[in-house]
Amino acid sequence: MYEHSNTAFKHEIKEQCGVAAIASKSKASSYIYYCLRALQHRGQEAVGIAVFNKKIESYKGIGLAANVFDDKKIKSLKGKTGIGHTYYSIKLSKPENAQPTIIKTEVGEIALAHNGILVNAEKLRKQLKKKGHDFTLGCEEEVVGYLLADHLRSSGDLIKAIKSTLSEIQGSYSFTMMLNGRVFGIRDPLGIKPLCLGKFKDGHVIVSESVALDVIDANMIRDVYPGELVEINQDGFESHQLFNKKHRAHCFFEYTYFARADSEIDGRSVYETRKRIGWRLAKEHPVSADIVIPVPDSGRAHAFGFSLGSGIPLAEGLMKNRYVARTFIMPTQKLRDLTVREKVNPIKSEVEGKRVVLVDDSIVRGTTMKRIVNMVRNANAREVHVRIGTPPLISPCYLGIDMTTRDQFIAHKNTIEEIRKNLDADSLGYISVCGLLEALLFSKSDLCLGCVTEKYPIDIPPEKHRFQHTIQDYE
Ligand code: SF4
């Protein structure tokens, strides 16, 4: 069973969804299936594929792609064009919430797969209800589908209708969409979520991350540009640049934590970026130590960079059990401790008597790191220093990551020294926002840094009311 390391071990914070689209000379469903498996780290709760075979046919289910689909189900989906989705929901998963969402409208069936969050979906839903639309699914994609149907009915031109629809929605979105057998990828005007375009032997493909191109032996053509609509077919693609913003707002967290290290996003290798972060971290927070140990697996590239930047050798001091099934949140502290212990265990011979630097990508609540520090101390490490490749998380994400309240962040209410004491570490250092920007090779105005600066690239109504850090501050 495929399981991404981030979610298998830490599962403190989660991405919301991965998307795929295929236009092929042969059946699309098996290509989509393999793309979804490669995107499984972007959502493990549900998965779905929709294809066009004279009409839209789909199959969706709760669970991982490998569990939901078998040969028979994939073969039963016969179209040459299709879209797919891996799903994570903050709310309780219900089979009917799995995507692609199929919206029946007067202009035909629309299939939509969405990565992101629309911050004005509720307001639009109320307006559409007043116009007589009957909402049966209760999801954001239904809002998009009805808006699109209304615009298409009045303009008769699909591209214009998509542009008018996108002009009304606010938030983060990378969509794949299918209408009457035509397949599209759409990226929001700030490029908050990743989306890329590729070519393979049988056609063209659009996916959330380049790892899903690799898995079907597709070559990357390029990232979908922020504000761009791309229509793919077997032989090529057509681009419509619908919006041109002065700046971008790529989610920095894709680079530090969410995306797979073997992906390339917006011209940057995620792995190389993490290494640069580790290198900067070593310069910002030097320490005398004997070994650098990555917290497996998400801290691996950061630790490698830290080792290069500090000259301290890298060691496999923590071993991960790859065969532990995904566990859910345990009701008691004792069970939670056991869960971490079952998944990661120190190698005593590496750790004993040594001054250890533990390197991880981020700290949310701090509970996992505290248990790991404790484990390494119990394995007789002489000193335990902690270095973190994301600046202190202090503010919620309103744009598609499962970090919804300030209270969950240990850094929201505590100083670095208080966090160090809480972790029982000998020293603690986080990468600075400046250091992060240097490592990412983006200017500040081209990134979303909302969860570490409280300044968001778009107006977020609840945030605006409480904290007034909005686009005005950002520009
Ligand atoms: S607030 Fe943080 S996690 Fe959310 S989109 Fe912005 S950078 Fe990414």
C-alpha cells in the first residue's frame, strides 16, 4: 500500500487535495489512476475518477487509490478524456463528497476537481439560491458549476463563461474540469496552488505536481501559469491567459512540507529548495554537535542541507517503520506516545553519547517533536538540539491547508525559549522569514506567507475583521 511519509508519521497538518486531467488516444482511466497514486500525499480520505464516454461516467470511494480502485473498476471507465482527484477534508468524509464533483446543469454535466478553498463560496451560494439554483451537494464546486452554467447560458462562449465565473470567485484554486468531453486545467490568478502541464506518448496531462507526470512517463512542458486556462487534447494544448496579476502568491509551505521532495514546482526543485533551507538554517543557528539527524522522512532534505552548511556529518539516527498502517488520532496521551514510538525509533548505537542536531521541516503543536527529543535523550544522547526549516507557524491558513485556528500553534502563544523548554531541547532554532526567502529564490511579493507573517495575499473576511492584516499590508 502506498503511503506518503509526511502523513504516515506526522499527520499533524494536511494538504487539501490533488488533481489530474488526461486527454489521450487510449483509455484515460489507468493513466489518471497512476497520477492519483503519485498525488496520494495530497489527500488520503477519498479518491475519484470521471471520464467522458458519450456522457460523464465516474467512480469514487473513501480511502486510498490502491484500495478504492481495482483492475475491473479502472477498465469499466472507458473514455479517452477524464479527470481525477485525491481528497482530504477538514470536515467528516462522506462518499458523496469525494470528487470529481459532477454538477448537472442546463448546459450539460460539468465534472470538477478542486485543490484549494474559495473564501466567498457561501456568499455566492446564497446569491445563486435566490436565482433558483437547487444545491444538493453542499460543496464549493457546485457553486462554481452553477456560476459557469449561468454565464455559459448568457454568453454562449465557454472560454468567456469560464473567465466570468473565475472573476466572481475568490480564494485558492487549481481545478481540472471536464465539460462535454473537453478537458481543462485552471490555476488561480496568484498561483497559490501548484499545477503543471505535460505530454506523454498517448496525449497530454495536467496534474498538481510533476511527480504525477514522472509516473506515467510524461515530460513536463511547463507549469500552468497563474490565471491561465489550459485546454488539453490528444495532440496538443491551447492556452488562454485569463488574468494577469502584478505579483504571484505561491504557497511557501508546498516547498517546505507538502509537496513531494521529487517534485518541481514553478521552476524550483522541492528537494534542492529544502536543502538550501537546511544550509541557511545551519548559518543562522550554528551549533557544536557530533551528528545531524533528520526526522524521517519530511526533514531529510533539510537535514542534508544543514549537514552541508555546518560540516557536521549526517546520520540515520531515527528509523521509521514503513509497514505501520495509517493511524488515527488516539484518545489518550499514552496511546499517542506509543503511536509515535511504533513509527519511529532511535538507533542507539548512532545516538549514544553524541551531541545530536534533530532537523525537521516544521513544528505545529510541538507534541511530536517533544516525543522525539525524549526518545533521543532516552537513547543516551549527550545533547539534543532542534532546528526547524519553517519559520514559527502563528496564523491560520484560509487557503487550503488544514491549519484553521491560532490555538493549535505552539509558536502562537510561546516565545522560542518557552518552546525550547517545552520540547526539552538544549537549543532550538527556526529558519527566519528572510532566510526562507533566500532559499526559495522568490521575492516576498510572489509568495503567500500568511501562516508565518499573518499577512495574506487576498482579503480573508474573518481575518480582516480580527486582525486587519490583509492585501493592503501585503502590497
Ligand atoms: S497561509 Fe501558509 S499554508 Fe496557507 S496558503 Fe499561505 S503559505 Fe500556504
